Amino acid sequence: MGLRKLLYSLRSHSHDFDRRRSILTFKEMPLWPQGGAAFWAGDGLMAVAFIVLAFLSANALRARHFVSQALSLSFPFTHGVYGVFEGGDGRKSVLMNYHFGSSAHGHSGVNNSMKYAVDMTKLSHWGNDAKGFLSKQRERYPIFNATLLSPCEGRVKGVMDRWPNEEPWSGRGPYNLGNYVLIQTGNYYVLMGHLQQGSITVKEGQRVEAGEPIALAGNSGWTSQPHLHIQAMQISNDSFWNGEGVPIVFDGKNPYKNRLFFR
């Protein structure tokens, strides 16, 4: 019994000694690690990168929410899965929606109407937007030739049907919306662009109903790949490009970037 107590006492003293030595060693350590300029530069860059990433992430989340009242539209396609690759409040995050922050749109004075513009495409069964990587064949994009439906009831206020389909990713497209249909619904204009030449079935002045076929999706104008560009803006007495952009929702769902719509 005495031997057991002695061993226990020696072990306890040993632990106490190790604890005191650890505390003294910790006290002797500098508050800040010692390092040269390279060390501090590396940490500084990491801190800056973290702050920038946090800022961009916060703005991306903010861009998913609208402050003003949104215009409710019907989804303009049927049969398939559609993905938004540009959408949300472009004033809050250019990463979510480049339209408002685009220097080209800014220099042309049209970016204010594009604050909430949406670019969408159709996805294949594999979840990609084309058969192949950056394919230059229009027909390999599922949205090409897809029937576009009027997203609202109203009157056609403008039609453009003169531009040919461009080759995807060629960079040769003229700076315009390509072929488009402009519909007035209430106090708003709804604009749909990059349509296929010769496919538009409505005329200026014609009245349309929501869900009525009006054209085929194409790749006309200034565009990287076949997709639909759609935006809404308040009616302007001058060019419709001068109208204030307003947010849109499809059947109550906000079309922010990377959101999927199943039809």
C-alpha cells in the first residue's frame, strides 16, 4: 500500500512540474510570431483575399433579393429544365448579373434598363447547356429552336427580324439584341432578344396572350451562345432602352443566377 502511494505521489509531482514548465514556456513565447517581410506580406494578402471574398459573397446574396415590386410573368418555355446564367440585381453584384455593370452597356446608355435582365438557357439530360464543351454548332445547344411563349398578355410594340444567327463563341456578333419582340403589358415593356431570324410569328400592334407561341430561341446579335435574353422596364416616352429596369419573377420565382426552372 505504501509503495502505491509513493508512486502516485511521484506521478502527481511529475505532472505538476510538466504543467508549470508548459506555462512558463508559453509565457516566454512572443505575442506575435517573428517573421520577415515575406511572412507578413503573405498573411496580408490572405487577409485581403478573405475580405474581398466575404464582400463579394455578401453582395451575391443581396443580389438575390429585390427592393422594388417585381413584375410577375409566366415562364416562356415548356418541356425541359432551364437554367439562369445571368440574373438578379445587377447593381449589387456584377458576378450575379453582368448586364448593369457592363462597360459596353454603360457606354451605350442602356444598362439602367438592364438592371434585372435575365439570360437563360436549356439544359440537357446531363445538366449542361450544350453537347460538347464550348461547341460552335448552334444545333448542339438544347435551347436553340425552342419555342418561345409570350410571358404575359399585352400588345406587341416592336419587332426586329433582320439578323442572322451567329456562330457560338465567335465574338463576331454585332452589338445589338439581335432579333427581338417587345410587348407592352400594363405600364411595362417586356423585351425578349437573340431570337431566330424568320421565326417571329407576331407583328407590331398585334395583341398576344400569355403562353402564346411568338418565336424560336436563336443566337442573333451580340451573344456568346444560344440563349434567351429577357428584361422588363417601365414605359418611356422615348426609346424603350431609356425605361427604368424592373425586377421580374416567373410564376412567383425569382430568376437569380444559377436557379433552375423545371417545366
